[in-house]
Amino acid sequence: MKFTQLVQEHYPTLTKSEKKIADYLLEIKEKTIYSTMSDIKEMTQVGDATIVRFCQKLGFSGFADLKIEIAKEDFSRSQPVEENTFYDHVLDRLFDALNSTRQLINENELIRALSAITDARHLYVFGVGSSGNTSMNLENMFLRVGVHCKAVTDPHFQAQSASLLNEEDVVIGFSLSGRTKDTYDSMKIAKDNGATIIAVTNYLSSPIAKLSDTVLQTAIEEFLDGGSLAGIISQLYLCNVLVQGYERQNQVDTILLREKALRSVIDKSID
């Protein structure tokens, strides 16, 4: 049963406080899956127990269970109807990811990020899961233009690295949700030690974005489809923007650097 229908069916049995929750969730609809219980409490002025009781009256074990059900409905609606067009659907989603991310670029934030990277004594990139893979990609991309940075994807090593940074250092943190606890904790340690923090995330109001000095915004919302190619593409696009922006700002002789890199590995090809 669709969530809206489920709420409407149970609405007469809800208490006044529970109806406030129902009204708010019906208003924000699919955005519910990107909300936390704290968000719901703040907007409806009810307590945790009331939210849990509301979810249980609808047949869910708790708020997380409710969000998963909404995400399943949203994901099903987004799938192509005809089997032979699924590859066009995939392509359209990737185009949308790139175009949407481009529209969210704030030039002032980008300039601040590039200046911080240019002036950094040490440059670290933090991320876990699929964002950890993006972090390693950015490390490799920067290496090709002569910038030595270190991608750290293990939360324990992130925390240790962050504890040794100071005001001359920069950390770039990747998290689409902006709520990844391991990444947030490591970035907080770096921030407390004076390091400049650059976040690459979807949400300007997320904990990671609020912690950061500069935010570059991605455009792909993920919940049930975590680690999607569209989300990775959105991140990688901003990685490329940072790298090419650094090249232009610092007038890097990329042909010379690429030649050196090519010569270093050219004899590793099999004839």
C-alpha cells in the first residue's frame, strides 16, 4: 500500500500529536527519507516516543523502517516502464546528475576551495564506502597535476591523520548525505586542530556542511540506491572541476607533467 494511502487510512485513529506528524510527512512526501527524527521533532514539536508510536500505528517497527518503505515506493516509481529502454534511462540519469551538479556550483565557494588547496602544506581527502573510492580517485587525479595529497578511507587512520594537522593543512571530505558519522568525526578532529575543511556533499544544512569552511554541492539524493553511479558521477565531476581549476589557477604545465607520468609507466605495457 502506498504511504499516502496508509496514512489516510489510519488518520482517524491518530492522536492530535500524531496527526501533526502525519500532516508534516504528507507535506514533505519523499523528502521524508532524508529526514532524521530530530528533524521531525523540530518541525512538529513532538517527542521521540510520539514519533515511534505513530510509526507503529502504521505497521512499522520505527522511523527507519518507515523511511525504507517510502524509499522502496520512490525507487519503484523511478524505474523505466519498458524493459528495452532501461539503458536510455541509465544514460538520462547520468546526464541529469552532471547537469544538476553544474547548476549547483557556487563560484565563490569554488575559488575559496582552490585557494585553500593551493596554499595547503598537507592535503588530505576523507571518505568511506563509495565516497572512499571517490577520495582515492581524487588523489590520483591530483597526482597527475603534481599535487601530492593523501586519501584516507579507514576511519581509524582518518582520526589519527586528522589529529596531526594544523592551520596550514586542508581536508576535503566526501559524503553525499553529509551525515556519515565516521567522516564527520574525523573532519571535526581536523577542524578542532585548525585545519581548513572543504566538504563535497548534497545538503548545505547537513552536519558535515555546517562544520566545513567551504562546501561544494553534489546533486544526487541517495537512500535505497546508495553508491549509485549517478552519485559517483556527481562527485567525480566536482573532482575534475577542482583539479582543472587548480591547473588554471596555478598555470600548471600539464603537458610536461603528463609526459613524465607517461614515460614512468610506458615500459609496463606488454608488446
